[in-house]
Amino acid sequence: MDLSEIIYYTVTAVALAIWVYRDALTSQRNQWLWGTGVLLNSTFFFPLYFWTRPPEFYWRCPQCDRTNRAWTRQCPRCEAVVPAIDMESRLYGFWTEADAVSIFLLTQATTLFVAFMVGVELAPNGEGIQDASKLWLVQMITVNVMLALSFYCITVRYRRAVQDIGLRTENWLRWMPLGLLAGLALVFIQNGITTIFAWAGSLFHFDLSGQLEREMATQQLGWPTSFHDPLLLVVLFVAGILVPLGEEILVRGIAYRAARARFGPGTGMIIISLVFAFLHQSPAFFPGLFVIGLALNYLYERTNSLLPSIFAHASINITAILVKVSVQ
Ligand SMILES: [Zn+2]
């Protein structure tokens, strides 16, 4: 563990512990017990805290469209009554940022657990490298767990349809080329921004380009060695298709929608993009990732569909894979 990782884990654990402490105060659970638990092991206690609490349910009045709380079957506005037998199928809830964080933490824990099980070292520092196919097996299992938890959250826990988050196939013929082109443009923009910041950093004696090179070298490991390497197909499938799908559902569909409900679209976008960039734990890439996050959120907000940002994300990842393989 280097210093930046220690800072990252400390900041995260303290922030999550304060969050749970304050929430427990208002929901009358033991704030000291939960706060300490989250501080010591946030991966386990944070999801446990939020997912052991039953969500609040609402229903929409069939007559006047008002959103009502679950404890009454009579609409307070138009006084229409929903029969008890229909009630169950009408109820739905709203997820919050806590659900997105829970899914993220559990996904991270899955990565560590699966990596341990198949005997892969996750932070390779260059020597004696390991089986690249095992690394990608870990990735594939992890992203499937992330997808499963996201679908559980949306459809089971909050009883909503995936169409509600914009996961619809309509207009896909328009969104596919738009998304793929936007992704290509973003690759160039991100490269430009990263280069400019590395240069600006050097003016103030921050060695961002050295750090950039070290990160590129680490990331170079575990990739297919040529275009004939059969591993390339696995990598394209996992990093080019599954990861964009899973990350867009979690980051845009779950996290951004929760942030937008609380802070509005503008502030919501900025918060989610900052968090998205922070999670990559890479100061050198931070500004570029922040701009990518903003652009993907903007695509989602403008089109009200998850397809454009999924295609854009896929296009960014596939470009990165092809560039990596061609310079090997
Ligand atoms: Zn009504």
C-alpha cells in the first residue's frame, strides 16, 4: 500500500462512518455501534446498515396520478380507493445514493474475494506476472455480480422496471452511432486534458507525467499481447461490453438518478462525475475522467436513454483496448 491508497481508504471509511452515524441518529438505530462498525469495516457494515432497513413504498393514484405513501389505500387528493388486492402490485420505492455505494462496496469486495480464490495478485508491480486470463476471469465475475446487485436493487428491492432508468431498446439505431462517435471524441478530449494537466503540474513541480508513465506501465500488464491472442475476444467482451453496461446502469441509472432527485441535474452531474473520477484513484487521470463522467451524464440527461452513454462508454473502452494491444 502506498500513501495515496492509505489516504483513499481513510477518507472513504471516515466519510461513510459519518454518513451512517448521522443517518442512524434520525432513524433511531444505535449510531455509535453502526458508526464504529462502518469505520472499521465499511464494505460489510455499510450495505448491511442500509439493506436491512425496509424501503419506503409509494403508489400512484390511478385517478389523479398523485404519488401517495403506502400506509393509506385512499388518495388524499381525489379520495379514490385502491382495492387491497391491487395494492401489492402498485407499490414501488425510490433508491438513494446509499444503494449505489452499497453495490459498489459489495462489488469491490467480490473482486478481492474472487482474486484470492483464483490466486491472482490484483496490484501487480511489474515482476513475475501472472496469468492474464485469470485477471480477466476475476473481472468477468465481478462485473456480473455488479449487474446482478443493480438489477436486484431496481427490480426486487424497489419494485421498479429497468425501463425506468432508461434501459430501453427504442431508438437504438440512432443512439448506437451517436454514442460510438461521442466516445471516440471523448478519447481525444481526455488525452488532451491529461496531457495539459501533466504539463501544468510540471510547472508547479508536481511530477504528474512520471506518475502517468508508472500507471501506464502497470496497466500494460494483463492485456492480450497481439491481435491473434485469443484472450483479446474475452477482453473485448468483458471490458468493451459488460463493464460499460454494468457501470452505466450503476453510475448513471442508480447513482446519478439518486443525486439528481436530491440536488437537481446540474449539481447532481458534477457530484457524480467527481466521485466517478475519484474512484479511479489516479490523480494524473482525474481531470480527464471528470470530463468523461460529465459528458456521459449529459448524454444520459439529454436523451433520457441509457443507450447513448453505454455505447459511448463501450467505444472509449474498446479504443483503449485496441490501442494497448497495438503498442504491445
Ligand atoms: Zn387521486
